[in-house]
Amino acid sequence: MTGILDKPLTLPNGRTLKNRIAKAAMTEGLADEYNRATERHAVIYRRWAEGGAGMLLTGNVMVDARYLERPGNVVIDGPQSDEQMTRLRQWSSAAREGGADIWMQLSHAGRQSPKIVATEPVAPSAVELGLPGGTFAKPRALNIHEIEAIIQKFVYAASIAKQAGFTGVQIHAAHGYLISEFLNPLVNQRDDEWGGSLANRARLLLRVIIEVRAQVGSGFPVSVKLNSSDFQKGGFGPEDSLQVAEWLNDADIDLLEISGGSYEQPAMMDIEGAEAPHDEEKHESTRVREAYFLTYAEEIRKVAKMPLMVTGGFRSAAGMEEAISSGACDVCGIARPICVDPAVPAKIISGEMEKAPSWEKTLRIGPGIFGPNSKVDLIKALNGFSVMAFFYENIYRLADGLEAKTRMALLPAFIKLQINEAKAAKALKR
């Protein structure tokens, strides 16, 4: 081992991450019926921190209680009770006591708020998600006053994160959520100052960053998660993303995480049937480095001055080491492996583990009848979402103080997840 993964990283604002492996954001679904943090957050984040990652990114913490990504989201929207602040502090302190930084990911779901929690979601324009099944209702277009209010919601949530002991925040501008929707010309069809040109479509993101920074101060890390591409013809593509990344040089951020995709093209979820990142033919070194979005990171490195984080596909020590030593990124984000073994980062850094298992590559519904070469898109999607249910179930187990399961019946796990999500939605206290 070269020791490069264990090398600290000093951010532009002076704060230092202890190593180069971060727990990437995953939606936990652990909040109570009031969308408050719970003891389960503290339990699992302590385990993840003790597992060796230098920085932990939370899953979506929503800034508007009306538009959730799922029923179990934590929400910071309006004045926080003493009890909620106590719960948030317990969450953050569990991670810090475990030896890791913990950054709160702030998000607004936009039109990707499911019908079970939002019968009329919002978006830049009234453009419905192109997905079957009726899971998402048609959104209505935000008015100018609502957009300004959303900016202030991000600012307020960031201030609460700082007060509650989180050591940074990340603005979620990827994966088809609201800020990402503003960037995407297929969704943002406005003809005012918030739509049209890329500069106008990026206005929401840049305003949020500027005003969050003004609120939290220069010493508190502010990060952005940005799509390399939405992988939709005519949508937000690599050239747009490079330009936004260049603008972010002047926005005073401390880390830029590269990702890609949305619910319509879920490249970030590694769901079978989704378009491969950039639809590229991977060259040898990229295959060695594994990460889905690393080729794009190599391009953005040419224009972006801030440290870069890449998430998606990292499994081996060699792949992570090469990514960092080549200069393609500064931090490697991993997620799914630590749902099964929280200690993967420590094992990778120490040399105990050369490569984390790729569970999503081996788990399938049924005894091989719906294999990876299935031509039926619905079955591919069902396989993918059922694999996600495997990881959700293991998040719950870790949060309950149990050990993860390495094998489970996927279709029952998927059905159980859908039932529990519906029950949680009905139980929400509005």
C-alpha cells in the first residue's frame, strides 16, 4: 500500500479530512413520523464512523416538509424544537465521537417527490417525470416568490446543521432533484431569469451557495453534488456541467462531488437497463479505476480548482489509489459496501481488504431466470430496485444494532419495502 488513502486532505477553508475515503450519501429512511432524526441515525453513523471513513455524508435532509424524497427523510423546515435539536446533535456527535467528519446533505426533491407524500410536487416547469406506474404526480411550476423562499430554506437548514454540530453541508444539485431540475433544459422550460440560458438555469444553485456561505461563514465546509450529465438527449450534459464547474470556482466551495443520472436515467444507482455513464467505451485505466464518473472527473479537473470527490463503483484499494495518485480526484466516495460491512474503509486503508464485494453484481431475483442479460427492461429495473431493497434492509439492520445479511430473498425484500414506505407515508404527522 502506498498510504495515499490514509493521507489527510486540507480543504480550501482550512479544515482537514483525516483520509481520502468518504461515506457517500444514501437515503436512510430512519426518521420518525414527524421527520425527526432518531436514535437509529446515531447508531448507524457511529458504526460508519468507527468503520474508518474520514468523512460521512448524510442522506437527503429535506428543506421543505411538503416535498420529501421518501417518507423517512429528516426535514429541517422552520423553527426547530429543543427535542429536534437534541436529536440532531446526538446524530452528529455519534459520528464525530467515532472519529469522522459529518456533513449534512441538503436537498429539495422537486418533481421527484412521490405521490404518497406529495400529490402536487413542484418543479421549474410543469414537466412530468417520464416514468410508468403513476408513482409521481405531475408537478406545478414554481413562481418567483417560491423560488426565493426555497433559497432561504437551504440557508436556514445549513445554519441549523452548523448549530447541531455537523461539520459541513452539501448542496444536492444532482440526480434530478430540484436544483438539478433547474439545470436541465428538458425540465426547466421557463422564460424568465430562472430559465433559458445555462447562466439562468444555474442561478438557483449559485444563489443557494452564495447565501449559504454568507450564513455559515468561511470556516465551515460547503460542498456541492453535481451531475456530470443527466444522460438524456437535449438535457444537462457534460459541456454544461464543465461550465457550471468553472463558475463554481468563484462560488467559494470546499469540495465538488461528481455524479450523474436521475430517476429517469438512474446511472448513479447502477440499475440494469440504465444508460451507462457517457455511453463510453472505457479505456484500460478507467476499467482499473472502476468508478463510473471518473472519466468525466478527469475532464473537470482541467477547469475546477476545488478538491473533487467521485462516487460510484469504487471497490478496490488499487482503483482508489490510482484515482487519487493520478490526480483525477481527491476523495473516493463509497456507499453500498458499507451497508454490509461498515469497516470496509478501515480494511481497505490498512490492506486487510484488497477489494470490497460488489453485491449488486451478484444479487438477482429468482434462480437465474432474470439474469444480467435479460432483454426485458421491466425485469431489469425490477432487479435493480430489488437489489436496492437489499441495501435498505441492511441499513435498517445496522441502525438497529444488528449485523447485516449477505443473502436474502430479493423480491420479498422489495415488496416489504414498498409496503413499509406506504405505511410510513400514511403515518406522517403534517
